[in-house]
Amino acid sequence: MSEVNLPPLPPVGGETSGRSIVDVLGEQHRELLALADRLTGDPDDSRVASVLVATLSRHLSAEEQYLYPAIRAVVPGGDAIADRELAEDRELLLLMAGLESDGTAGPVVEAVRRHVAADAEELFPLLEQMVPAEDMIRLGNRVETAEEAAPTRPHPRTPSTPPWNKVVDPALGVIDKIRDMVTARTTYARDL
């Protein structure tokens, strides 16, 4: 796992603590599915649509920064898997841009469900088999940090691989958050 180039964990008293990347992303997936279900129930609810777009934008950014590089580093054939997932994420970002412009929720909802299923059925089991628990927790910590600095709007034309996405995404995140504040856009499910 050293190819992922993670700094050491701070001393915690002898035992590694925190949530693994699978736990963190799994929780995000449950939130995304709940938002998708809510939007399916009321496709005209622009606040739910905004929160889904913001949550999914943050989620995809964090996955691109840490999940896919980990897959590349430790899974045989990981480059092909990561490339496939990045292509699907790019399509999802384009669909999200469409949702924000024309309000068409159906394709985004279906793409969210496919994304969650693919991660749960393929990527997470591979990581759990091949990555030590301590590194899974390190990755989980990084994902949580990356998600908070990530953009809240889709940016399908920005870099999707390290190192550039780790520079560009936080900068776009600042700009997006300022836009969200100025427009009073809701971006977290807890605020619905």
C-alpha cells in the first residue's frame, strides 16, 4: 500500500482508530441513495436536487482523490478498473450538470444507484481483501478530509487524477462554497 503515499497516522495510544474508507464511503452511499429516493418521490424539489448534486460532487471528488488511486496501487488490473470508474464518474458529472440546468432527475438517480452498486459489489470487497486495516483507516480519514474541501457543483472538465485533482478540487470547492453562500443554496441533507 506504500504506492498510495499516505503519511503516517498520528499516535493514538497504540491502536489505529477511525473509520475505514469502506465505512466512510458506504455511509455516503446510503445518504446518496436516500436523497435519490427522495428526489424520485418529488422530482420537482429543487432543494433536494441541489443537495444531491452537492453531496455527489463532494463524494466523487473524494473517490477520485483516494479510492481510485488505492485501487490502481493494490488491485491487479486496477488501472483498468479505475479508468472505467473515472469514465462513469465523468458521465455522472455531465448528468448532474443537466439536472442543475433542466431539472431532469431520472438519469441522475439511476446513475447514482449504479455507482453505489458497483462500488459495493466490486471495489469495496477488493480493497477489504488487499489493503491492511490500518491503511483502510488512513484512507477513510483522507476521504473525510477531501470531501469537506471538495466542490459542491459538477466540474466534468477538471482533472480527475492525482496530483492535479488534489490541487484543483479544493480551489473549486472554495469558489463553489462562496457561490452557495451568496445564492443561499442548500448543500447538506441535514439542512433540508
